[in-house]
Amino acid sequence: MTGKIIGGLVGFFIFGGSVFGALFGILIGHFFDKGRATLEGRFNPEQRAKTQHAFFHAIFPVLGHLAKSDGRVSEEEIAGTEQLMTRMGLGDDERQLAINLFKQGIEPSFNLEKNLSDFMAVCGNYGDLKQLYLVYLINLAYADNHLHENEEALLKTISEQLGYSFFTFNHLLGMVRAQTQFQQQYRGYSQGSSRSSNTSEGELALAYKVLGVDKIVTDTELKKAYRKLMSEYHPDKLAGRGVPDDMVKVATERAQEIQAAYDMIKKHRKG
């Protein structure tokens, strides 16, 4: 119950006092309350610390390796990595470690397979952690608004070692790309109900891509896809498994985009 109250208040103020914001906050709070009881006792401090260490030491070298895969590390890719460090709230020592790890990934001698094997040894049983890890990498690849063929090939190699099929990888790649595009639109959409009547076909098509479904899906199938995605970006679940709190913010932002896309489609179908 505490999660719903806090979530409702936070959502209300973040979205400028809108009803949408309050409802979204209550939804996130519901997931928080529901997941907390399950997670408590399953992930002790030692396990969380081990997972956090594995995630940290896996993400930054591979970010560097991915940034270098197209021949050069762009300013956008550097800025994207620095932004991630800032949002994580890293102290001076942790930030320097992240920079050093990023530089290791740029070196020709970097062993990608070993890095991913070390990550999988600790986090391989948690699908949500693997997906969040891959989402971070895809986000960086799109930092310059272009996915180079070398970057896509490397992402595919990484996804295979994480246990993703070719179909699942392409499906996730399309969803992340759509979610990134939708990010700039959903806030305007959520400002008021009048926006729904002016929803363009392009916006609606993008909303379906955000949820990873075709526009011909039934309402039941649509809801199932929505709930699955919201569960994968469950902030309390990720935090409980060792993902740093500030890193979880990225997952929460994705949840906001998914929620807005789902609301857009629902209102269109009712209209």
C-alpha cells in the first residue's frame, strides 16, 4: 500500500498535476508493493553486491567495445556514456573506474567473450537483468541516431551469448528503437485527453512498435504484451537483484513510454 501512495504522489507532481501522472505513479507503486514481498529474503546484501559488481564490470567495457566497433568513438557515444555515469550518481573513484573499464573495451586486446561469460555466470539466470543490459547497449548504439552495420553485428553476437535467438534480438531491437522515438512524443500525449483525438497514424503505428505487437492484435493480446513489458522493467525487481538505484531510472523511463503507448492505443480503440 505504501508504494501506491508514494507512487501516486510522485507521478502526480512529476507530470504537472495530471491525472495520468497520478495513475501511472499508482501503477508503479502497485508493482513495487507486489514485488517487494517476493524479493525480500531471496536476494541478501551479499548477493545484491555481487550482482551489482558483475553488472558494472560488464556494462562499461562492452559500451567502449561497441562504441569503437564502427571504427571510431563518436562524441555522441562518449556523451551517452558520461550521461549514464551521471545518472548512476557515481563518486569520483567509481567514475574513474567506469572510464578505465570503458577504455579497456576500446583496446584491440579486449576479450568480449570472457567479459560476457563472467556476466552470465552471475546474472545469466535473470532474464530482466540480461534484457536491461542489452537495452543499455542498444541505446548507446543509437546515440548518434544511426545504427552502423558493425554495431548491429556486434549487438547480435552479444545477444547470442546472452541466449537470445535471432528473432528475439530483432524484435527487441525494433522495440527499443521505437521506444526511443516515442520518448519525445509521449509527454505531449499525456498532457491531456484532447491529444488522443489528434493521434496520427504514424504515432499510432509507433505505439504498437513500442509494445512489440502488430495493430491487428486483440485487446487481450495487447494487454498481455503490455503487462509482460511492465514486468520486465519492474524497478523494485531490478533494484533487488543488484542494479544500482540510479541505473533503474532508465528502466522506469522505459516503463513510462510503454504505459503511454498502451494508453494511446486503448483510447484510439475506444474512440
